[in-house]
Amino acid sequence: MLLRELRAHLYYKIIVPFLLLAFLVAMIGSTFAFLIITGSAQERLNNQLAQTARNLADAVVARESANLQFLREVSFATNNPRSGAPAVATALEQRDTAGLEAALDPFFQVAAERAGLRADRLIAFDASGTALVDWETLRTDDGRTPRIRREPRDLSRLWFVPQILSGAADSEGDKFAGLIDFDDSDTRYLFTVAPVRRDSVIVGGVLIAMRLDTLLADLVVDSQATIVSVYRADDGVAVASTLRPMDGLGELDMRSGLAAQTTALTPLDERSIFDTRVVNAREYQFSYTPLRVRGVTLGLIATALATDYVISPWTDARLPLIAITLLLMGGVMAVGLYVAQRISSPLDELVQTAHAVTAGNLDKRSSIQSNDEIGVLASSFNTMTSHLLELYRSMRADARHQAAIIASISDGVIVGDSTGAVQVINRAARDLLGLGPDDPPPAHMNDIPFEAPEIGGSANGSGPGELFRLRDRLVRTIAAPVHDDNAQPLGVVVVLQDVTTTIALDRAKSNFIATASHEMRTPLTVIGGNLDLLLRNLVGELNENQRELVAVSRNHISSLTNLLNNMIMVASIDLGTLAIELRPLVLNNLLRDVLRVHGPRFAERDVQLRMQLPEYLPPVLGDEHYVLKVIDQLLDNACRYSNGKEVVVRASSIDDGVRIDVIDSGPGIGPDLRAQLFDRFTRGTGRGQGINSNERGAGLGLAIARQLIAQQRGRLWLADTSEHGSTFSFLLPYAPASTPALREAV
């Protein structure tokens, strides 16, 4: 009964939790005060250790970065004419040990003197994984660094050598780092290794390593730590330390579970894992943190300080803290009783007003008149109620207005929510679906009876959206997602455009163009043949003027015939009558034939045509005739705009197919033309402008080329352009291991 009474009144709901909270806060505050006092020395120790551990880990990363920069200099070292030393890559490729030593010697000497760089061991291995050069320096007490030359040996069994030689890479790049013990030494090293390339081919690798024991000795001098140790990340076993325990290095091994906790720390964590250990009869506080290099956890690093100066001063502050806590609790309780009374009374009245508004009485207002927050809340509540009433009326008017707009749109409009359920459908959409005014619409977007249209060609791609058959009509659907102000999805709007008549007209136009082009090509072929006969003097000798006129006429006839052929091909694509026969193609031979066929034409224009082909290209899936037509079109454009310069055809294998690049040295393509470059009847600006350009054409070549490549399951694009030239590229997919000829009506 008492509990029910307490729950029924706001006054008790405020004061009882308030008093309990005051008591709890007082107890917690006292506890924290004790903990702060007693833990201040320990916290200072922990913070110092954690910062020192992070600084040491960063110092190791800095050393590794310096080593990585050193490797870059070595990998890209060129020949030295003064000393006669060859380039490092050349020496590795030719397995020239003497030349390689001559090339690496200056770098190894400089490494011993460069600040921030520690190169205790340098190894260069060739493409078979054999170490051709293996040098190590031994630092003596008198400061000398004698060099040890180790015999060549096979390194291919080391985990990183196959990775380097195969060109593997991780998220940080194609260099690797880690800890390693070489077979010829019981010393553990921190190494960094990088590939060496010659003309983009990996010919070997270079490794630079730091001895871990001497590295830790340097780090402990730079820090304030008493002990610096390195552990294996998987099991927490100590592998190196600046302190040698009396019972052996195993005395420093991490306790069970601490290694996993430390390894789980992310690079953004500002904390470390702590532990207290007794080593050589003295207690130390250890701080463990991951040792990460190039994003990979190589191990764990720990710093340690003695805990001798941690004291326990809490007994001196115990009685004063208890007295202060009791006084604060009494004051807080008194204030709480007063505040609860002042809050609960006006809130009761505001609750009654809220109940009335909730019940639908939007004209109800609160009568509280005060200048405090309760008064402001009451005033805001009254204002909110007025705005709510106004907004309700406005929304009803807007809803009617929007419904009228959607109903009057001539295109079909269907609105669905985030689950795809149909919410709104206008009159035009009902007509397309064959629904009467009172017929229920489809419950879900997936229930709309869309069918694939039985039309060929590019009609489905002419214009935005997708083409479907809906009953006896062809409709183009354009879908747009609906989002709120926070970019959260609310649903989708689908517009249905009736394009039945448009498609019919488009097909009629394509039929007319195809028929007219065929009819015009026949007499042009006859005229061209007759002009050839005249030029060959088969019907009589021509004088110089006559020959020049006939030659000009033949060239124009040839240009017109090419234009008609392009128009016929465009019409065939639009009508779906172009037959594509997909077969496995070997592009090496095909491209060499292109060079042989087009070489003389390029030479006439003083343009050099070069091929950059690898020795082997995997077979691709394509139609040889139409692949050649695409290459002819790209070379024709390149020849037109590279007068007096060169054109390069380059082939390469990439992830999803073989890529062909046609690189010209023309004036480039302006930004205003790039967006429409592959549209039909778009013409470039070469050494002239528009219809008066020296290089005339109808603007169909690139559009046809892109459609032909698309029909062969590839893609064509403008890869690069500048004032020094442009690069057009196309990609054909790899052919399966066994692929029969595929006939496709496109």
C-alpha cells in the first residue's frame, strides 16, 4: 500500500529517488576521494609507464621508417659512372655479385653514419631467393664497426621472400617487416624488406635488419624505463630484454591471458596493460603495449619501473572526509525537499492540460503564470498546441493539394514505402494497369505485372530508366528513392512513361535509315568501281587534271560509303539485327596484323605507329571482325590528330580481362566535349572547328565503337586526355578455358 502511494504522486517520485541518489552520491564521492588519494602515486606511475611504452613503440616505428626510406634509395639506385658500379636492379637481374657489392657499398657505409638509421645487417637476394650479398656490422667498444661478409645461401624458405618475389602487397604496400632469427646466428633481428624492380619486373629484394638486443639498449637509454623487454604476441614469451633475470629470461614471461589482452589493443587506444612482477628480488610495475610496424603486430613491448616510491597516505585523510560527507548529505536532503515541492505543484496542473489536449481538445491551454522554467514550459506547451493545431490544418490542405497534383500528372506515378508496399497510385497509372477508379491497386511493388519487352536493339537503352511491357503498352520506368532530411530511406517513387508510340517511331526511323543506306550504297559502290577503272587507265589515258578530279571524286565516294556503312551499322544495332559471334581470340597476332595493315597509312602522314605488347596475352572472348573495326576506328582518330608524331597501341592483362590502350599525341579533348564524346553525331575539335574541321566525319565512330564493345561484354572509355594527347581504352573479358562459338543476336 505504501509503495503504491509513493508511485502515485510525483512529489514522492522526485524526493525519494533524490534522497537515495544524494546518499549514493555521497558514498561514491567519499569512495572516490579515498581512491584518488590512495591511487595518485600509482596513477602517476601507470601514466609514466604507459607513455614510455608508447614512445618506445613509436621509436621502433620511426627506426623502421628510416630503414624503409633507406630501402627505397637502395632499390632505385642507378648505375654510378664514376665508380663503375651498375644499378642495383641490373646487378640483381644479372646475378652480378661483384657489381652488386660495388653498388651497395656506399649505401652501407652511409647507413652507419646516418642519424635515426640503424643498419646492422644488409641482404640482397635475387629472383630465385638466393642471397648474393649478406653483410653485417659488429659494433665494438672502441666505436668501430667491422663488416662481416657471409656466404651466399638460399632464403626462399623464409616466409617473406616468396611474398616479395611474387609482388604481393598488404594494406600498407609491397614492403614487409617482422622479427626473425637467421640460421647463421642466434641473434634476433627487426627487419624490413622491399622488392627491387627493373622495368616493373621484380628481379629480387633488399633486406635491412637491426639487432633487437642493441636496439633495446638504445631505447632504454633514450627513455626513463628501468627495463625494456620484447615478447612474442601469441603467447607472451620474452624474446629480448635489457635486464637478465637470475633465473633466466623466462622469469619475464607474461602471465596467462595478458598477451591476448595486449594484442587486442587498437592503435587508437591510449591505454596499456599493466602487471606487477618481482624480478631479481625487486618489485616492478610492467606496462605492455603492442609493437606494430606497417600495421602488423610484430610482438609486444614492455617497460618497467620499480614500485618503491608508491605510498599509502589515505589514513591521514579518513576522518575529515567522513565529516564532510555527513554535512553534505544533510544539506542536500534539505534542499531536495524544498525543490520537490516547488516542482510538483505546477507540474500537476500542466499534466491535466496535456491530458485534455491528448483527448482532442486542442483549444485547451495551461494557466501557469511564472518566470521560472516551469512557467516557460507551460508557455511553450501552449504555443506548441497552437502550432500543432495550425500545422494539422495546413497538412490536411497540403495533402489534398499534393494528391490533386499527382492525380493530374499525365505519366503514371506509384509511390511505395520502405518495404515496397504501394501507398499512392495516380489515375494514369491505374489506366496503364487496367484498373478502375474503385479497383484496389497492387499491394506491393513486386505485384505490378511488368514483363520483359520483346524488342531488339538499343530501344531499351535509349533514355533513362528501364523498358517493360505492361499489358499491351510499352512503358519506361524511372525509379527514385525518397529520403528524409537525415538521408534515411522513406520509400521509392516510380514514374511510368508510355513510350509505345515513341518506340514504334524509333524502329520505323531505324528501318528507313537502314533501307535508304542500303539503296544508296549500291550505286556508290558502282561509281567508286568506275572511278577506280578510270584511275587505272583501263578506259583510256587521263591527263593530269582529269586524274586529279577523278581521285578527289573517288576519295569523296569512299568517305560517303564509309558514312553509309556506319549508318547501316547504327540501324542494325537499333533494330537488333547485328549478329555478334563470340569466340576465343588471341590478341597478340591480331594486333600485329593491325600494325602491318595500318603501318603504311601512318607512314604517309609522317606518324609512327608503335606496339607495346607482352609476350603472351590470355585469350579473350570477342568477335574478330568487330574487334578489328573498333581498333580501326580508334587508330583512324589517332592518326588524324597525331600528324608528325606517334601513336602507341598497348595491351596488358588486368583482373577482369585484357585492356587495349590507343595513345595518340594530338591536342587533347576539351572539358566541354568529354561528357558527349560517345554520343552519336558528336564531333571533336581537331585542327579546325565543327563542319569546317580539316578532319571531317559524321561523329558516329566512337558511338559505334562503344556499342560494339558493349555487345561483346566489354567496355570502352576515355582513359586520359591532356594537351599532349589522349588515351582511349577498351576491355574484353577473358575467354573460358573451353568456349564454343556463341551466336548472339544483338
